[in-house]
Amino acid sequence: MRGVLVTGGSRGIGRAVATAFAAGGDRVAVQYAGRRADAERTMRELPGTGHTLIQADLGESGAAERVVAEAVAALGSVDVLVNNAAVAPTEETRHSIAQTSLDHWQQVWRRMVDVNLLGAADLCWATARHLVDRGADGAIVNVGSRGAFKGEPDFPAYGATKAALHALGQSLAVALAPHGITVTSVAPGFIATERQTAKLSGPEGERLRAESPFGRVGTPEEIAAVVHFLASPAAKWTSGTVVDLNGASHLRT
């Protein structure tokens, strides 16, 4: 039984990931920022026992280290970190360069960098040091995005921070392999989370489904299944990879 820390676990991909690990017999620490009711629902629905809920704004200084410390205290150890929390593309965070004021541009960039990249990097550091100090194997899985490769013209900070997260994972994979710690990333395309319900049911839904030759969008459970595998001992040789999870909607060469 492992201790697993999942950030951004209140709903969507994070909830599905937490559920997958709990169903596999692991104890899970679910971090959330502001959606307490959603996070509590995640906790209620997790199979098994011994799980814990941790509130933190990962964009704040010291938050990542505190989250890992609380997870270790509650679970006994953190053997797996899933970096899923992020400031996502929304109407409020849209910042197309030709249509955005400098103030809004800077505000969104700094917030996305603080949470999507620096918060994730600090979580990697704190988890890795915990594992190294214990002399224990472990796994880090970073949830990136297809947008890191295809570009995000309306949300350039999102695409840039996800690309940086992928690159961070590859650097850490090399650095942590001698300690038995794997580091991988996944790059999901459009996923049918609660946040996207209105968009999928509206006029844009048909276009989004048509992006994939399968004629649909992905599900949180499909992402969670891959994350769960990447954190398993059987996947050790995948360390350093970025796995595209977009239903052939964007192919890299």
C-alpha cells in the first residue's frame, strides 16, 4: 500500500486519478485550492480508507512543502506524486496578445507560472527529497497538455507552463533515476470534465469532438488509467517520457 499525493483532486482528472489509486489499494491525499464541497465529494467517493484532504493555494510561497509534509504525516509516506493542479484556460484567464492589456497579460502569466510550474516544481522537490531521504523508490507523474505542442494562441501562458512542466519532468527523470524514482508526464487533449460540460453541449461541442478521428473527446478515467500505470513498478522503463493522450487529435513528429 502506497501513499499517493494528487493535486487538484476536487473534480475532473484529479478526482479520477485519486479514485484509480484508491481502487488499487493505495492511500490518497487529495489537495484542493478552493472547491471544498467538490473535494469532500471526492473523498466520500474514494474506495478504501486512510485517505486525507489537504487545502492549499499552490501559488503561495511555502505551500508545496507544507502539502507534502501534511501528506506524509497523514499517510505515513508519499510514494507517488501526481502533479495535476493548474490554473486552467477559462474566459477569465484568456489573454490573446492582440486583445489583452499589459496588466491582464502580466497577471495571468504570473498566476499560471506560480501554480502550473513553480508550485509543481516545488512539489517535485519536496517529494523527491522525502523519497531520497528514506532511500525509497517512488514515482512522479506530471499532468501536462497537448497545448504544450500545438500552441495555445488565446492562452499562451498555459501552453508555455505545460511545455515547461514536460521539460522539467525530463530533467528530473535523469536526475532521480539513480535514486529509483521515475518521472513521467502525460499530455491530454480535450477532456470531458465538469468544467467543459457547457462547452461540449453547446455549438462548439461538435467541432471539439471532430478534432479526434474517434469522433469524441477523452474522459478523465482514460487519463487516470494511464497515470496509474505510469506510477507502477511495471512502468519504470518509461521514465522521462511524455505520453500523448489526445485520441490522435494532434500528432507529433
